[in-house]
Amino acid sequence: MRAIVREEYGSPDVLELREIEKPVPGDGEVLVKVHAASVNTADLDYLRGRPVAARVASGISRPRSSRIGLDVAGRVEVVGRDVTTLGVGDDVWADLFDSGQGAFAEYVCAPETAFSPMPSGVTFEQAATVPHSGVLALQGLLGYGEINPGEKVLINGAGGCVGPFAVQLAKSFGAEVTGVDHGGKLELMRTAGADHLIDYTNEDFTTNGGRYDLILDIVDEHSVLYYRHSLAAGGRYVLVARRLTGFAQAFLVGAGVSMTSDKRMGTFMWRANRRADLELIKGLLENGKITPIIDRRFQLSEVPDALRYQEEGHARGKVVITM
């Protein structure tokens, strides 16, 4: 089978398309024929080995696994012994973060518990955009409690991988949503359903007098204190941390703010591929409250180009890898 592999950390230039042995599922495992995968910022982080502290798990000087790719949608082709929840021919999706990755390949083998039944009425390409970014958006939005109808929610970085899902999820909960990103992504945020749009190159939402019940910060560029005065009384600020410094600051400074005021500020512990979250999103996809927004499609051989396209900030929606 063909798969994208790498032997070292680095840019997309270190990736190669190789012919490797097709895996055979062991006890409790399934072999899935990949129909589509998608690109995430996390794929780029894993490719480059950042943050450096994460290499404790992935490999200090060289990656322990040569495979790459988180989000996958496909069809079960072979089941191993003791598999009870899935059968040959089942359409499934998964975030393979905790299961060896490897979505950028013609086949992937993982424990049956890694996969969930795919939503009905969506394509493999649409399904492949969701498990990582959609679950991350959901857990961030609900990191400090449920969203009530009528609440004002601001998504900082609403035009990235996670942002459009966050906008649509917040809208599904009945929120009034403001999306923040650069001017080139205003149309994407509008398509996702944002009620209000802010181009951060022209306007600083922290100084325009707006107050929000929830700020979801996907950008992770400023101190949590930068956003404090943009929160309404009893408001919440949740950081989707991409930097260790951002995580530490949100955890420590956010805790201080939370203990000394009526506002809650901090981050959350992300749990990849959580079944309950996928089930909730599955229902929203099936009833049309969430629609994946796909920007471009690349072939398996073009994965390095797809990652460059994502890293350079060109994407207006999710980037999909088709088989």
C-alpha cells in the first residue's frame, strides 16, 4: 500500500510517498481502507516536533513513528479477533492522535475503539474534516460550562481549522457569535454563520467596548489578561493552547483571575477522539446544524503541498486529502 512517511522532524520536505506493507489487524483491531483524510495544524506541529517538550512522547531526536495524519474517514475492510462493535463494510471516522496516527495512507490499522460509526448523509471527505477540529472546538466552547441561548460568544481565530466548527457549534447552542480573523477570512466566517465579523488588522476587539459571555481564543498570542476587560460579568475565557508558555500562563494567571473575580479564565485538558463528543457532533451533522467547509482537495501524493498550503495560511476552510 502507499503511505506518506518521514524519518525525521522538519518541514513538509521531509515527507515521502512510499510503498509499505499493508498492516494485518491483530486482536481487537480493524483495518480501514482510507477514503479521505484532512489536514490539521496539529499535523504540522507533529511534523516539526513542536513544542519540543512534546518530543518526550513522540521521540526526542527522531520521531518514533514514521506515519503521520490524524483525521480519517473510511470503510472497514478486515476485522481482527474479538472485534464486537464494527463489521466489514462499516463506514467509520476517527482522530488517530492516540492510535499511532497514519491517516495519510491508503489503509490504516488501529483498535476498534479508535473508530466510531460515520454520520449518515455526509461524504467521506466531509466526515474526514471533523474528528480533530470539531472535537477540539466543542471541548473549548464547553470548557467552563454550557452555552446558554442568547449568550454572546467571540471566537478569536474563527477562520482556521477549528474556528468554523466553533462558530457553527456556538450557533447551534443559540449563541450570538462574533468571529475574529484577518480580512481574507471574513467570507469564510460569514459562511460559517457568524453574526458579527471583526478584521483584527483594522480593529482590536479588546478596545472597542464589546463585552462577551465567552471568548474562545484559538490564536494563543497574548496573555489572558489581554482579554479580561472584554468579558462581561460572569464571563469565561478559554484558551486553545498551542504553546507551552500560553498553556502555563492560562493555567496560572487564569486561576488567579478566576479566584479573585466573577470571571473564569484559563484553558482545558483536551481529550482526543472522545466518543460522546463525536456522537453529539454526529447528530448536528445529520440534522444540518453543522456543515463542513472544504477549501481544497489534494491527492495522497500531494500531502507535502497540502501541508505547505495550510502552513502558509492560504486555507479558507479545511484541506482534504482524497484517495
